[in-house]
Amino acid sequence: MKSCWVIYNGSLISDKFADQARLVAEAAERAGVRAEVRKNYEVMMDLQRGIGSKPSFVVFLDKDILLATWLKASGIPVFNDPEVIETCDNKAKQYIRLAAEGIPMPRTVIAPKVYPAFSIAETGYFERVLADFGLPMIIKEGHGSFGAKVYLIETEEAFFEKVESLRGVDFVFQEFIASSRGRDIRVNTVGGRIVAAMYRHSETDFRANITNGGVAEPIELTENQQHLALEAARAVGAEFAGVDLLFGQDGPLVCEVNAAAHIRNIYNVTGINVADAMIEYILEKLP
Ligand SMILES: Nc1ncnc2c1ncn2[C@@H]1O[C@H](COP(=O)(O)OP(=O)(O)OP(=O)(O)O)[C@@H](O)[C@H]1O
Ligand SMILES: [Mg+2]
């Protein structure tokens, strides 16, 4: 009998993460796999003693990239691959990949690294970015979820305040796609196939995330949207992906690709349990 671990981050107190792990573990059990939900710190990364008894595979729902890397190095198949998790975990890094693959996305400039004790405020760099993008624009931190680190910058004062406060942090400047204000599409893909999609919209915020007050409904994707979602997942190498699409003037644009997309909301909205598709995909792939 096959066995698996479903790993999530135990330092996060919100039940969302444990719930997501349970959804995947239940899907594994339904498919006849013995499943164990584990918090990341419940797997001791003891490099000398090793891992002990190994599961047949791991579904990794966390961003503890070191743990994912170590599990893979110990010979366990890890989904998504740790490198994919790492690419997607940093929005700047994933935009480099998406752009290199020619994926349509909002115009993006990656901010240079600035050491926290220093500043490039006097160099004219930020003035150049401001003149180039104009306002409003988006500033987005490399690491952030649920829309928490995505900012709509509407004044010069807010712009300079924000870039100063982000010294030492990875972030990007991005064109604000006004035609998509408060609206996006979440597409869950598994192994090069679209499994579920929902349209999210908010009347109160420029971000469509449900956590920010957005509401969601099922959506029939256009061919363009389907193609772009699959291309984006492929570009970052994600076997499982939650791709966010924006409504551009001339067609869909990729907002971001999530490697460990939450699946509860899309389940509630569409009745589709993405976890079943994930487990089915893994079982087909494994020897
Ligand atoms: N360039 C943009 N133009 C218009 N709206 C944007 C843009 N970038 C992001 N948004 C809006 O902000 C929301 C959050 O942005 P994004 O998906 O990049 O980060 P996140 O939601 O924090 O990440 P996660 O999906 O991992 O929680 C998007 O769903 C979208 O509604
Ligand atoms: Mg998002």
C-alpha cells in the first residue's frame, strides 16, 4: 500500500492551512493511500540520522523550501518539486521565468537589492521608475499571500514612502491593469490540465482575493484564458498550480502562479475537489 505525507506550515495559526492539508489527505485516503498530515516542524531535518521510514511521496503545501529540498534529497518524490516551490514563492523570480517564456503579463520592473541600512533614495532611480510607469501603479513584494503585500500606489508621496519602507525586501513595480480592478480569475491546473476555475470580484478593494472581501463564482474559461493558464503553469514547471489571470485590454494576462494554491474556496464555489485530481495525477506518475 502506498503512503504519503501532506506537509503544511505548523507555525501558521489560521485553520486554513490545516484544512487544506486535510482535504489532500482525505483525497489520498479515498484513493487507497495511507495519508498522514504533518506540520513542517514534525519532520526533524537531522542530516546525519536521516529521515527514518519514508512515505511513497510527499504533497508539500508549504514554503519551507529547505525541508522540501531535504525530503527530495532523501529520495522521496515531492509535489510540487522544491525548485518550483522556490520559483513561485518569490514573485520577482517567477516573473523572470514567465517573461523569459514570453507569457503575457503586466509590465514589470524588478527593484534592485538595497541593503536595509542603506538607501538609493538620492540616486534618481525611483524618479525614473515613477516617470516611466506613471500613477497609479502596483508595488508588490516578492513574498506575500492573500493580497497582503500588494499595494496600489496612487500618489508620489505614497510611492516614495513605500519604496523607502521596502529597503532590504524583494519587490517589483508593476503596471496597474485598470480594466481588471477588483477582478481576476483563479485557475487550478494539475499536470497540464485545467481542473477548476472561478471568477473573483470585489466591490470594495482593487484586489479580488476572497480574503480581502472578494466574492467568487464559477466561470467558463475562454480558449485564450485556458491556454494562458496552462502556459503559465508550464513556464514555471508547476505540476499543480493556482494561476491568477487579470483582464487586460487585449486579452488575459498572468498575475501570478501559486505553487501551493488553496483549494477550499474553489471547492466551495465549483463543487470540484482539486485534491482528487492531484492525487490521481501523482499515482499515475509514480512507478
Ligand atoms: N498588476 C495588477 N493590476 C491590477 N490588479 C492587480 C495587479 N496585480 C495584482 N492585482 C490584484 O491584486 C490581487 C493580489 O495580487 P497577487 O495575486 O499578485 O498576490 P497575492 O494574492 O498576495 O498572492 P496569493 O494569490 O498567493 O495569495 C490579485 O488577485 C488582483 O486582483
Ligand atoms: Mg493571488
